[in-house]
Amino acid sequence: MPHTIPVIIHHETGAKNQSGGKKHQEYLRYCLEQAKKYNPKVVLIGDDYNKSWCSDWHHVNEFPSERFNAFAAVFRNLSAYPASWANSIFKRFFLIYEYLEKNNETDCVILDSDILLYQNMSDYPPFQTCDTALEIPKLQDLPGAPAGNGLRWTACAGISYFKKDALSDFLDYCTDMYKNHIDFLSRKWELHKQYKLYGGVGEMSLLYLWTKTLPDEKVLNLLEPYQDTVFDLNIGIPSNFTEHEYAFDTVLRIKKLIWKDDRPICLRLSDHRQIGFLALHFVDISKLYMYDLFTSRRITASVRLKGMMWHFRSILAGIKHKISG
């Protein structure tokens, strides 16, 4: 009987704007219900609005963190995101660490609230030999800047695994970097400003830099397939570990999926091999498709039309940012 790893989701309604996520952010319901199909322990750290959505629910105020207060005191927003949101994207790591401490847990899986999960994470063998598992793309050049810059600094925790001690080490690393190495972090932000690129320094940047302090064998990359299965970085792009890696529906602008035993499969273009996806991540406007794929695995005509409209709006927003930046 494997050790039960809690799958933990942190979601505060209204904490950030949700492209394609609808006013009440009910995609969180689909995330929770899907995770519960495969995992015996699914935890929601949320607010009063979503209290009834999960049987193992905890209010964010249950986990006060002096460590987060210390981090917030030295944090500087080196991004194009609103300062309050840029700060809050780090908050969940501190909250989840306090949950682990309070509940005597030794490890956890962290799940974004816009993911559909198709795997029992307590029964995933690669976790037995690592301290952390993250989604780390191979290409680490910042797109739109000169080649060879190496400043993409991206390791995603949309779905991630941490031993408690590793998570504690990451929290200390974040505070130290903002307190003592702000000039180093600013290198990336200056490049964003110079080339009018959206984004900046966020939790993905710190996660990436932190992994470079660990032995290679202690870091598992969830974007590299294991026994013909893999985790999805973003359903709305053909890339995963490498660029343009998987078959892509250019009309819906999501990975081209087929379904077997109620699980998604996608064709890897390099070798025409079918790879099973253990999770689908509905980033930004692709949230529009989450309900349909959760309930019927078919996207309705009305949702298709909405997706096309949102895509057009995102193109216009990108042009506006370039001009005003």
C-alpha cells in the first residue's frame, strides 16, 4: 500500500483575473472532482466562497506564516503583473508548507486549480527517488530577446511534488534571493523591459534558479515522459518539454487529443508515438474548454466560437502591449 500523498490546491476567489475562467471560477469544481477520481486525499486551501466545494477544505487564515511575512517584507515586484498578485503567487508555497507542518505530512503534490488530473499521485514511482518534481521546458532562452540569453528561467509548479524539507529550502531560497541578490534577479526584468516582453521575475523564475542549487538526481522533470506518459505544461500550446512537440489543433488552439479509457492521449510529432497525458493544464483562455473536456471530452460549437473570439482578443491585447510598452 503506497504512502498517501496529499494533493493540495490553493485557490482564493478573486485573487487574480481569470482569462476565460468565468466570473465565479467554477473550473475549480472540475479540478477538484477530477482529482478525487484518482486520489484518496485532495485538499483545498481556500476561502468562504468555495468552502462547500471540497470535504477536506481549509481556510487560508488557518495557516499564518511568519516566514511569508519575512518574505513579503523584502519582496520587490520585478514583473509586469500587479504587485499584489506578483506577491500572492509566492504565498501558496508558504501556506502549503504550514499545512504540512500542522498536519504532520512529509510531502505533497501541488496542483493549480485549472488542471484536470488523471493519475493517482501516491502511486507514481518516480517520486520515490526525488526531492522535488517540476515542469521544466528544455529551451531556457527568453523568446523575443537575442538568442543565447538563457533568461527564460522557467520551472513550473502547476503540477509539482515537494518533500517537506525541500519546500522549506525553497522558501528560504526565495527570501534570500529578494533580500540579498536583487541585482541578479533584476537582470531578467531589465531584459523584459528592454525588448518590451510581458512577464518578468515570478515564482517560476525562483523555482528554476533554486533547482540549479540541487543535485540533478533530486529534481524530476515532469515534462519528460515516463513509460509513455507525461504531464501537460499547457494544453493551449503544442510545446511541452521541447518546442512544437505534440500534435496541435490550429482551430481550437489546443493540443489534439484522442481518448482511451477516459484518459487523454496526444501524438508526439518527433517519433509519431502516442503519449498518455496524466494531466491537462487549461492556462488562460483554454479554461473555456475545461468543462466540456471534463464532462464529455467533446467541445461544443458555442464554446468553439467563444474560444476563437478570446484568441482574437488576446492577439489584440498583445499588439497593444507591444505598442504601449
